Amino acid sequence: MTLLGGKERLEQNLDNLFTAQAETSGRNQADITGLIGQYAHGNEPSHHMAYLYNFVNKPHKGQEKIHQILTELYTNTPDGISGNEDCGQMSAWYIFSSMGFYPVTPGSNQYIIGAPLFEKATINLESNKQFTIIANNLSDSNIYVENVSLNGVDLNRTYITHDEIINGGTLIFSMTDNPAIWGSRDGQEPKTNIDEHLIVASPFIAKGDVAFKEQTEVVLENVDSEAAIFYKLDAGEFKLYETPFIISNPTILTIYSEKNKIKSSEITTQFYEIDPNISLTLETEYANQYNGGGPNALIDGIVGAKDFRTGTWQGYQNKDVVAIVDLGSEKEIQNLYVSFLRDQKSWIFLPREVLFFTSNDGKNFKEVLTHKLKEPVPTDEVDMETISHSELGRARYIKVVAKTLGKLPEWHLGYADDGRSWLFIDEIQIK
């Protein structure tokens, strides 16, 4: 909340989350279900979000969302739970929330109050005591909390503690059909603070192309406006960042922040210069979540490593890749290299076939290499394979075609679901 700029900003972000366009793009993911705006109830790490309204003294907004989730996103059918029931979390959220509270911060002793679903619920404790929750005036329209009392005493805060539950007693809700002022006053909200062993947030590159043509302007920022930012280029000395600067050559940028004599972690980024005379045309659309850095990823000088999660590979599912490099003018081509990733557990397979073509006019291409790869065999080993060819002659345009494996092999776990393989490519290197 502090980093965002206060309660109003957090409230605005929550409002935007729950009212955003619910349409998603990219590959289908089973956990992105149970959508309210861009809130995905099927994705368990988001389960605390509706309760964050209590932290900004707007518990009635959380009560609306909690009631909506309880009544619309859970049904008594075989597919009545959105997402995956990972270790019982989907049901755990329902059980806690239907009683009227939820442990937003694991490890703390606070349970944040929401809105109960039942008129009465009782927890039988190991001590043989009971903790009973009663909701008076509860109905389909009375979803807002007007007042809460604990053991006969008005509760002027929007949370209860673990000790209050295990000591036994009665929590009584009074429900109404309009948003109430309960919990809206400063001091009634829950708080979680880190006061010791404070860290300083690292700065980040707010503007600047890691792979650039001719030059790029670099803007550095930190979420903490009071933290000073320091930077150095290559092996130079660190200096205080005050204004944007220009990088026009391949450079290693190192940055860190400092506040109250506490230093953040250092972040190092390699900037690459793309030959301004070279351009790339992709005749196949890559998957956005595996874009490798954008449309120039295959010629940006950043070479993919064995872990596809680093974001340097460009991914295509069930598609042949067709890429054309324009060198700007005719040149003698000594060597051509292109690399592919194999990570079969992640459905990433080498191509069936790779073809190289050259052209002087960009229209009439001559085939100079056809390389057929071996049939895939079961393996858990992650590896890369580079296809190369030398002495291609003079040409201005080079076309690379990589043909996808397509349907997964019968021995693969994804075969039963008619799964289709991914093809990960990077980098096209021309000497």
C-alpha cells in the first residue's frame, strides 16, 4: 500500500481488477477461470484479494465480491469448483469465507472479516469449546455487514484473532441490504507491517530497448521515490542517476538503489546493438507468452539458454516457422546458424526439418540446405541443437524454415489429449 501511494491507490487498483475486461489472450490455462474482471478465483494465489478492501476501510466492497464468489463460482455439480482443487485450497476458501472470515496473511494471528453465507455455523474446538458464528437478518439481498459483536461486545475492527477463536465464544453479524459504515473509520482496518530488517527495492529500467538499433534512451525508476539510484556502464564507476541517458554501443548496465545507508541488490543488464541495416520478417506468428523479446528476437544478439523460462526463446505451437532476414545489401555469406531447444517434458520438441534459402530480390529464393532431424525418442534431458551451413554465396535475403513436429508422439503423456508440440527457436546468426 505504501509503495502504491496509499489507501486510495490500492482501492482504485482493486476496483480496476474486479471491473477489467474479463477476456484473456494467449494460451488457455486451466487456473485462469472463475473470472470477475481480471480476478481469477481459479488461481489460488489471488484468493486474498477481495479481503484487501478491509485494509483500505472499504469492507462493504469486499463483502459484495465475497458474496458473489460464494454464490456464483461454487455450484453443487461435478465441475462446481473453478481452477484446480490444489491441496484443498478452493474448498478451504469456501469454508472460511462462508463462515465470515479468512486468513489473508498466513503466519499472522489475524482472520479478516468478510460476509457469512449461513445463518449459523459452529466450530468444535479440540479443547471441547465451541466458536459459533451467527448471522442475523441474512438474506440474498442482505449481504452487507451492519455491525459485528464478539461475546456481546461490539467489534470495532474488521478482523478477529486466532486466540479469540480458540478461546471459544460467539461472533454475531447483523446484516443489511445497503453498504454500512462499519469498518470504514481509520483504525478499524487490519494492518500488516514489516518494521525490522527492512530492504531497499532495486531500481528497474522503465524505458529503453535491451536490443536496439543505433541508440536507445534509458530511464531508470524505483517504486520507492525516496531511494537514490546509482548506475554504471561496463567497468566504469557508479554515479548517481539524475536524468535519462543514451546507450549507443553494446553495453553492460549495472544499477542499484540506496536508502538510509542500506543498499539494494545490484541488477545487471546486457544491452545489444542490432545492425541497423538488417531487418527481420516473420511469416509465422509467435506465441505472445514466449515472444523472446519481440519481433526482432531472432536477430537481437541475445542467445537462448537451456531454460526456456528465461524468456530468450521465441515459441511457436503446432506451427512451422518461416523467417526472412534482409541484410540490406548483397553480401558474401560465410556461415549461417540457427538454434532450437528440446525440453520434451514441457512439450518442446526439435523441428522435423530445417531448410535454408537465399535470394537477391526477396521474391525468388534458392534452396541451399535441407536438414532432416532424427525421430524424437523419450528423454528427460534438456538440450539445444544448432543447424548450420557454410559458403552460401552472395545474397541479400536469407530465409529459414523450421517444420514443426506437430502432434505429440504416442509415447508422450500429452498424446492422449491430442497435444501439439512447441517449437522454440533462437538465434539466427549470419557471418
